[in-house]
Amino acid sequence: MNLSDSKKKLALAGVVCGIVAALLAYFGNPANMAFCIACFIRDTAGALGMHQAEAVQYARPEIIGLILGSFLISVATKEYRSTAGSSPMIRFILGMIIMIGALVFLGCPLRMVIRMSAGDLNAWVALIGFILGIATGVFALKKGFSLGRSYVSNKESGVVISVIAVGILILAVFTTLLKSSETGPGSMHAPVILALIGGLVFGAFAQKSRMCFAGSIRDIILMKNFDLFCVIAGLFVVMLVFNLATGRFVLGFDTPGIIAHSDHLWNILGMYTVGFAAVLAGGCPLRQLILAGQGSSDAAMTVVGMFVAAALCHNLGLAASGTALDAETQEVVAGAVPLNGKVACVICIVVLFIIAFTNKRESK
Amino acid sequence: MRKKELKLVITFHTTADAMAMEKVCKEQNVPGRIIPVPRAISAGCGLAWCAQLEEREEIAAAMKAAGIEEEAMHECMV
């Protein structure tokens, strides 16, 4: 089935992905997180022992499923292409920056939309930053920003990330080698098989529809084209209905238990960083996983950058904390971005401007 | 909904090439517009230049003069 020849079908792909996210939330993924690329990469980095934050360690089958779903569907439809060579180290840095921005906000663009659908006004505030970040990236594109072209590489090269994903899955299912949280968000998860199937389906539909949170807004700003936005709208509507139907829709700022904070400036700056970096890297965190699955070693470098930064964020105390309810006093303790996180976020924005306005297309 | 018709769709190696194409075409009144690469052509998410089939020669000449290299020229329904 051609999923991309009309806006209705694109929206349908979003609906399918929304249903997957809703099911995973229903079957045990953390409330209001459902399906977050940044959080799940962070959890997986924790499972591999890259950081020691005990509450967020779990090899998320969703991440593995996304990569493999994209890989399998692209092989099946002969769209798998092993490519590489477009400024890999800059893409690694962009991946790091995306993750640092995401963990200052507490979520990737996918989770931002899921949080928006659950009434979390912090996510709506962050959307302002995300749009501004994308607009800055588009401005850089108009000024001639380029990381250079990629080239076809050995077909084995593009498979590496999918093989690593299978390896992590085998370790997670058949050994006790990987770390797994006993409390906190890392301990909350849907059954492995469901999460894996959910990831595969999500990955396949995301590959077919080219779902991208940054790309959807980029295309609107750049070309007034709403194709990719339809996918996101479909996902949003399904999650909104799910949240309303199951009593998970809570309109407000201070909502304990959903892993979010109300530090408005840093919600905006965090997502500004993500939006800006995602346009430069050619896609949001979800899109990077999908592109990596279909053979792009450049996108795979961005994914590796996200893993490394996720570990750094927790090792160096950069990640924000969520507003929580004190179990003993029943008082709401406001979440916040630590000083280290704020400094890191500002450094990231400076680095983005340097990358955006020094890497230019070479005229022939 | 706008009826789809067979168009000339030019893809590029980088988004920056597509942006350069837009700039050159606007300056020189070369016909066409920038569009997302049609899904039927690519699983990537770059930009492409879309024009009428009969404008192929004029566009190719403008690209050559400006030093913009295409990845491919397609004819597809847009």
C-alpha cells in the first residue's frame, strides 16, 4: 500500500503510530511518556552501563524495534541504501546536542506531542522553542548550510546499527548482563514482546510515511507543505482521544508523576536546541533512528551521539528533574534544570550557531 | 484537491543544492518551485525542484550555468 500519495493516508500512518503509543502506555510504559526516543535511548544507555542513574536503566525494545522495523521494511521494498560520508563527526555532535536539549526539556519531539495530547501545558510552552529552533535551522539552510553529500558505501556498513540492535535485544532477553531499573521510570514498561512489536510497526510506518517532527514544521515554514504535518496530527489526535478516554488528560503545569518540569525558559531553550539541531541533522530523533535503519551511517552517527550524550547527561548532572510528589509529605516538589544542564544547553546553542553558519555549500 | 499531473522533478545530493537551485531560479525567472521529494522517488526527506516537462531544457541550462548538479531528473505525478 502506498502510504504517501495523499494526506489522508499519511494521517492514517500517524493514527497507527498513535495507537501503538497508546497501547504501550496502556500496557505499562511510564505515564505520559508512552513512546519517547530520547528517554528510551537514555534508558538503553543506562542498561548498557553507560550511566549509573538507577531509575532509568532498561533496554527499551521500542528503540530496537524502530531500527529493525525500518531496516526490514526498507529491505522488503528495496529502499535499503547503505550511505555514508556526510560530515559524520558533526552529525555525532548534533546527536549529542539533540539529546542534551531533549533531557533539559525532558523528552524528544515525539514525547512533546504526546505530552501536549495529555494536557501538559509545559509541552505547549516548549513547542514555541521547538518552532523557533526549526525556524533558525531553516534560516541557516537558506543561507547555504550544508554538511555535504553522502555517498553509497559498502552495504555491510549500513547494517551495523541493526546488528547492534539485535545484539542488545539478545542480551536483554537471554542474559542478565544488562542493567534493569527496579524503581522509577526504567522499571515501568510494557511486556518485551509487545514493546518490540510496537517498535517494529511504528518503525515500518514511520519509514513509509517519512514521519518527522522537525521535518513537518520545516516543510511548513519552507514550502507551506503540510504532508508530514498530517502524520503528526494523526498521532496527536489518537493520543488525545486515548488520554481523554482513559482519564489521563490533565490540563495544567504542575502535574506530578508525568516526568516534566515547569521551568518555562528552559523548556523553551531545551526544545529550541532540539529543533535547531534536528533541522541541521536532517531529522528529529525518531527520524534519525529510521534513517539509520534504512542504511544511513550518517544518521547512525547521530544516534551514537545521542547515546553518548544521554550517558553524559546523567554522569555530569545535566538532565532536568521532573516535578514529583513527595511520598511522605504529599507535597509537590517542583522539577528543575540543574545549573550544569543550563550551562550545557547554552553551550549547545552556541555550538549550533557555529555549525550552522560555518558549514557552507561549496559552489562549483 | 488539486489534480495530480506528470511533472519534471529534479532531485539533488544535498538540501543546500536544492536551496541554491531555488535562489538561482528566482533570480533568473526560471520556472518551477521547490517541493518535498515525492515519496515515490525516495525514502529520504530532502527537497526537489518541480517544473513542467517541457521546461526541462531551460532548467538544465540554468543549472549548468550556476554549477548545480542534479542527483537525478525524474518524471512523476505531483
